[in-house]
Amino acid sequence: MSNLILIYGPPAAGKLTVAKEIEKLYGYRCFSNHTLVGSVASIFRYENMDDKSTRNRLARKFRIEIFKAAAQKKINVVTTFGGSSSDKFEFFKEIETELSKLGGLVYFVLLSPNEKAILSRVESPERKGTKIDNKEFLQEKLKKPNSYYQKHKATNSIEIDNSNLEPIKVAEKIFELFKISP
């Protein structure tokens, strides 16, 4: 059996930072959402709204196939998802369905730091060159209706306010709350 830990939430919530801690502490393989989406966006650009549906469709298809292959090989994976689209939970259900067919388990983690925390993180050196790397753009994005803070209604789903928690503590808390054996 293999596990997939899917960490989601608003931009600059610390999703990838926590995923990297899980990789270090527990040996899970970290699949970077930034790398996948950035690669697809190198061809189907962010600035071209006509490319958005193609970019999203391809990124989702690649993710599903990668997660299925990892489950078949019994590789534990931690990944991130930062989208706020209205159909993200349908995508999460698809991941869960496909992996359960292969005996895999999916654990969903919503990181929900407060706005002050994410605004303090958004301009960190690690975020330079990402789609969202400045306070003004993020503040505008957060003003619009979005689903960043909506929790997925799945059995294996938790929410953690990591406003004042170090990434290592969040990683440990995920394993503790889900009772995952390291």
C-alpha cells in the first residue's frame, strides 16, 4: 500500500515547505506542483487566458498518471495543490478514486494560515519567480471570491492553521493527526 499526502491552501501558505519537511522526516517523495505547472505553463502561458483550460487539463492528467504510477510501485508521495477553481474537489475525488483502485490512501491537508502570515511569506526568496510573489497581487487575489480556505469533505481530511507553526511541527502534526506510521 502507498500513501499520497495532498497539501492544499492559499498561495504562500507554506505548502511546499511543509511537503519538503515530510520528505526529510519521513522519506516521502516530494512532487512539486510548481515544477509541473511551470513546465506546462512554459508552453500554455499564464498570460493567455485561452490557454488556461488546456494548461489545467494537462496538469491534472499528468498528476493523476504520476500518482497512479507511484501507487503501483508502492511509493509514498507528498504533493501540493494551490488552485482555487470551483472543480478542485472533483479533482481530489478523482485522485482518491484512482488511487484506491490500486490500494493507495490519500490524505488531504488544508493549510489555513491567516492573511497576515501569508502576506509576510509571499515575498520570501523561495517564491521569487513563481506566479504569485508579491503582496499587492496576492491581496487582490484574496479579495476575489475563491475556495482557498474551503475544506475538502473527505474522510481523510484535516485543516491546520499554521500561522504560528514551524514547518517541521506542521509535518509532525499531519502524521500525528492521521496516525500515519513513519
